[in-house]
Amino acid sequence: MSPSPDSAGAPTLPLEAASRAVVGRLQQAGHIAYFAGGCVRDRLLGRVPHDYDVATDAPPEKVQSLFPRTTGLVGKAFGVICVLERGCQVEVATFRQDLDYVDGRRPTGVRFVTAEEDAQRRDFTVNGLFCDPASDPAADRVIDYVGGQADLAKKLIRAIGEPRARFAEDKLRLLRAVRFAVTLGFEIEAKTWEAVREAAGEIAVVSPERIRDELDKIWTGPDPARGLDLLDQSGLLAVVLPELAALHGVEQPPQFHPEGDVFVHTRLMLSGLRNAPLPLALSVLFHDIGKPPTFAVDETGRIRFNGHESVGARMTEKVMKRLRYSNEALEAVVACVANHMAFKDVPNMRLSTLKRFLARPTFETEMELHRLDCTSSHGHLDIYRLLQEKLATLPAESIDPDPLVTGHDLMEATGLTEGRRLGQLVRQIREAQLDGKIASKEEALALAKHLLGNS
């Protein structure tokens, strides 16, 4: 359930209150209606649910008749109706059992069943709970047909019924098992884990978008390093992100990377993240994926990865296109990967170059990437501290000020027409401005004429 604009102008209720109102109306009409799935799990764990789902024995047509504002365009065939309740969207699903899965992704259809049968078709016991909400939330009654409460107490992710059958129905559940273990801080029950490892290769039939969404929740969760471990140990990583699996065993120069190979280094960086922004998490993951193809040993016996940042940026672009990321996300992460080695040049940068460096739209993410890179390897933070000092002493408005002149201004003042020389002159004027050598339009035009006179 998520907030939605209410064109009727009715006051917006909190998510839980709106869902309780939906359940109440269904029950008043003589139907069974419960909260279902993740919201029940989260409330039992003392967490605030991000959404509320309602399950009922009322068929879709009855749900639509009880609520004046609904939409079933997406899910009606599977018994799901979206109810618009005072500024909120509440998904109401009729108790159902999925028919045959022919592609490991979606059922061919559904049949409507009892609440107990509905619980049995869900993925994991902790997600198979129902709750009958009362007028007083303290009196809510949990309905548990699958042993979910016991597994919550044990902190276990356990498939409902036969694990292999659950994963055969929907291969995405292989990734969901890892995601729930990571985000909840639970272990994966032994037979469920064995089934994940056996079926790991079958994740390839799932759409890139669904894989991406599950992975993103792992990387931006409370323990992405453990997520990487579970994906790696299960065999899922080699299928969904072979570029990361390839980091195993890629040695690094011990004087700069005493921690070990590239995989160990990347994992250490991830261990420094907690609920991180996605661009940072992805930048950490991909910043060194260019090292395996650029690995070399020079004549002195030193390990080199010449140009690995450029190679890695191109590889990152391919990976993110494969997983159907937005252009905005792709461009930000690729920039971070491409620029992560530029920090070594900061001490020797002229002022104008440093200001352009600081003004990059991804600089904040790159700065944190650099800090994590250093603390997860040689431990030296000299450049990081130097940049902190620069940021503290440089006036914010001086880092990326508005240009003093435009190309049109220069054409009017010098008689130049559009072309290479004009572009070069614009850049020279900008350099002088960022270096603090000129500070007005008049000084910029005077410098332009001087430069032209000496050319």
C-alpha cells in the first residue's frame, strides 16, 4: 500500500488506518479479511511496515462493489484489486492458489481458496502470516498456518512446504531468500539454503528488472557485505553479476592492498556501508571490476592494473544496461568508477582543476567512495583530509561560479566566429576565472583580447 493523491479531497489517513478501514468494511459485509504478509511480519518484529496488504475471501467483483473507487486493470485476473481509500492505495487480494508455473516466473492463472490454502502458496513462513485487526491494535489476532511466528522467534528464513517446489514456482524467490536474510538479520534454514544452492543457476530466467530490484534492496540494506557473501556462497552471484565473482583470486600489490585480493577488498568496502544510497553502494561494488582484465606484472615484479578505472567504467555501463538501470543512475555510477583513481592527483592540481574536480555532480559520492577505498586497503587518508580542508576554506560560491562571459560576448568583443579558436578562448577565460586571476566581465574581455593579440 502506498500514498496516492485523493482527487475527491477527503482527508488522508495514515497507511495503517486506511487499511484497517478497508478490512472493517469487508468484514461488515460478512467477509473474512486480514492483513497479510510483510506488514504482519514487520509489526511482530516491532518495525514500521512500509506497506499494508489485505487478503479476503471476497471475490474481486465483490470488492469492487463494496468500494466506490478501485482499479483492477493490473491484477484483477489474479484476484487483486487496488482500493483507493482516502488518499491511500490498498491492495486487496482474494485468497488464492496459483495454478501451474510454466516458466518459473508467473502462474498461468489462479483459483480462489481458503485463507489456509492461500498461506501455503506463499514463499517463506515469516511472510505467510495473517492478522485480524481489531478496533484496538493491541488486541489484533495473528493467524499462523505455517509456523511463521516460531521462525520469527528463531530468526529463520524457511520456505513454506517443500523448498524446491517453492523455488520452482518463482525463481525470484532464490534472491528473495537472500534479501530477507540480509535485511532482517536472519539465517536461512538449512534445507531452504540447500535448495537455493541447487537451483541458483535457474535465476537466469527471471527478468533483469526483477533481479535488479532485489539486488538493490540487498546493496542498500543494513549489511550489504553479508549479502555479497550469501550471493557468492549460493552460486547466485556468478549468474547475476559474474563481473563481481571474477574478482576472486585477483591478487593486488601488498604494499597498497595488504587486505588481500580484489574480492576481499570490495567486500571490506561494503562492510563499511549501512543503508547506503544506491549510487554509492553500486560504485563500491563496481569500482574495481576492471582489475581482472587489466591485471599485469611489470619487469620489476610489481602488480599493475593500468587503466582499470576506464575499463571498469565501460564494464559498469554494460552491467547497468543489462540490469535495465535508468540513464540517470547509470551515468552517476559510471562517473564514480571512471574518476575514482583521480584522487591521487589532487595534491598536484592547480586551483582551476581542483575546483572543477570539486564541482562534479557526483563528487560527494566519489569522496565517500575514496574514503572507503583507503580505509579498506592501505589506510592512508591524507588526500581525503586535504580535500576536507579545501572544502572548508574555499568559498562555496567560488567552486563553480557563473561564467564571466559567454561565447556570444567574446564574438561581439573580438570579432571571432564560432569555431575551435572561440571554444579554446572560452576555456582559457574559464581557467583564469577559476584560478582567481580575473573576477569581472571587463577583466575577462581584456584577457581575451590579450590572448588573441599573442596568438
